[in-house]
Amino acid sequence: MNKQAIGTRCVQGGYRPGNGEPRQIPIIQSTTFKYATSEDMGKLFDLEASGYFYTRLQNPTSDAVAAKICELEGGTAAMLTSSGMAASFLAVFNLCSCGDHFISSSAIYGGTFNLFAVTLKRMGIEVTFVSPDATEEELQAAFRPETKLVFGETIANPALKVLDIEKFARVAHKNGVPLIIDNTFPTSVNCRPFEWGADIVVHATTKYMDGHGSAVGGAIVDSGKFDWTQYPEKFPGLCTPDESYHGITYTERFGIEGAYITKATAQLMRDLGVTPAPMNAFLLNLGLESLHVRMKRHCESALEVANYLENHEKIGWVTYPGLKSSPDYELAQKYLPDGTCGVVSFGIKGGRAAASEFMKKLNIIAIETHVADARSCCLHPATATHRQLSDEELVACGVGPDLVRLSVGLEDAADLIADIEQALAAI
Ligand SMILES: *Cc1c(COP(=O)(O)O)cnc(C)c1O
């Protein structure tokens, strides 16, 4: 199936019904599954047979959708989670315990930054943030004996920085640890990080994959390429018996293709229960069926809007990695040749007051904290998500007081530009 084009995988991947079975993925809205004997069920609990017993761990609807995302990324195993945050948390916590350390690009989603810097710290897991532009030497300097992984975002939300995935993968592998990539903004349609050396991919499916603002969700995909058994002392959770699962050693039983996701399901889903509702998995699949068509349109319109803004006298600056003037243009051409994403950020001359005035005048583009929706939306972080910060603090974290983040939707680009034009004319 992976030999088929990405668009075909978006439409048909994951679920292949047999004769007389439903054409669309059935919604198995059931918490539990029935068995004839306790012995049958025991085999499932011992992971000796595969099958379903309780939806907190696994559900057929969610698994079919996870299988599609697995095919999109070109991985060997995948799972869905209840949110993008849950996906990032499980992806890291599956490898790190109290006393461990990991390295992350500093250009990441604000929620993930907080998870890493504050919440994981309370669990005894330490992070070192590095610049996405760090040299190999600077990256190397961040490693410690207890470092377990490296993390970054293909296109950072909201900084729109493009990560040099190959460089980060090279340094991670030299130190015997995997690279985890949050591939939310480009989606698997525009970038497949495994092709550039990444080992694990996470998604906030809430964004473009769902694409209609319908269901919060996440996904984790394993490339199956990182050989944990080369570093058994570093990854004891995967390479030594799990006493909470009858002494199973995940790498022995499921191979390097299946160990990571099986452990995350059997151990972390069992204990933390961040599972998606089957109905939400179904809604996500409806989004995935048109992902390749929508991404193309999001990217084309965003480039048109970015070009328009760049040439407008009331606009101070525009950040969009698809623009030739972007410092990340070369990286974007390499990793994202078919398009980047639909999010553009820009600064309005006149700062905080002008930005806020501009947004009030918009008619089609709505004010929301969301991005990556079919409907265009925008946010002024200085008066919303980042309103506690002073202007100096805003500049320090890369979100100036004049910054407007615009998520270009699927409406006609000419209408969006006309909406922006009349709002700019009014300030
Ligand atoms: C939104 C987002 C998340 C978090 O996803 P939720 O589904 O909101 O929990 C993580 N990473 C990126 C890049 C995001 O944009």
C-alpha cells in the first residue's frame, strides 16, 4: 500500500473491508468485547493473542484510523490519543522516567513547551531547550549520559520555523537516542519525517488532519527503525521484562517494529487512559479522506495571502516559510517542496493597538485560538494567549506586540484578501 501515492493512502488507507462489509469504517461504540471463555480472554491480557477487550486500551475504529496515519507516515505501528498534548506526553514518557533527561528545540507549541518545562519537571524528567538553528556542536553540548531522546517540530507553531530534521537526526543517532518529530503543521501530505531520519512522529490531529474544527485528538507513529536493543541499558522499559505485564520484554515479543507502540498501549494507555472516543476517530477519518486536497488549497491560498501582505504598506513584516524572503525558504524547499502550511504571521505597523483594531474590522476571518481549520481564523497573542506578558517579554519569546497569526482556511483566497484589504483600509 505504501507504494501508492499519498492521496490514495489518505482516501483508502488503514481500512480494507471484505466481501459484504461496510464501505465506511464502522463506529464501534462499545466499551467492552465479549468472549466465550476466561482462557480466551486471558490470552489477550497476556498479549499472547491480539484482539479487543476494553476500549481504554484499544478500539477497532480508532485502530483503523491509526493504521491509516501509519501508512501516511510510512511507519510500522501507530496509535491514536485523546489529544495532541496526550500524544506528545506519551511519546516522551514512554522512554523517560524520573531522573532522565531529553533535548527539545525551543521553537515548539506553547502547550508542549509548558508540558516539558513545568509538568515533566515535576515528574523528575528534565529538558534542555536548544535553538532550532543550533549547530551540531551546540546540539552535542546539550547531551548528558541520561539523555533519552531529542524532540522538535517540522514547522513550529506559532514561530513557523522549519526544523533541519536531518541534522537533528544525525546528532541524536550519534548519541544513541531517537528523534521525535511533531509533524502537525505540514501533516504527512507535505512532509514525512521518517524519510529524513526521524524515528517517531506525533500529531495533533485536531489541526489539519481533522481540519474541520470537530474533534480534539492526537496520534503517535513509530518508524520501526530505531534499534532499542543496541542500547538496552538506556531503554530498560523496552529491553528488559515488564513486571506489570507478566515479565514481557517488548523488543523480544514485538520486535523493534512493534515494541514502542505496544508498550505505550499496554502500559501507558492502561494506566493513564488518554484514549480517543471511537466517534472522534471516525470524524478524524472523514478529515483524512480529503487531507491531500485540503492541504494543497491551504498552502496555495496562504502563499497568495502572504505575498499580498508582504507588498502592503501598512504591514511591517511577514513570516511564512513558503515566501522567497523567508530565512527558512531553503529548508522549506528541501523538506516541504509541495507546500508548507496554511498559517501566516505578520506585524501591522502601529503595534498592539493597530493589530487589535485591524482584527475588529475583519468580517470573514474570525478571532479564535484555533488554527488549521477549514474556516479562516486569526489571533493576536499580545491581547489573548500571551496577554500577561509585557512588550519586552513578548519580544523575548518571539511573539512581538504587533504579531497577528492568521490561519488561512479553504474559502476563496480573493475573498480573504478583500476582507484583509478592507480591514487594513479602516485603520
Ligand atoms: C495544537 C498543537 C498541539 C496540541 O494539540 P491538542 O490536540 O490541542 O492537545 C501540539 N502540537 C502542535 C504543533 C499543535 O499545533
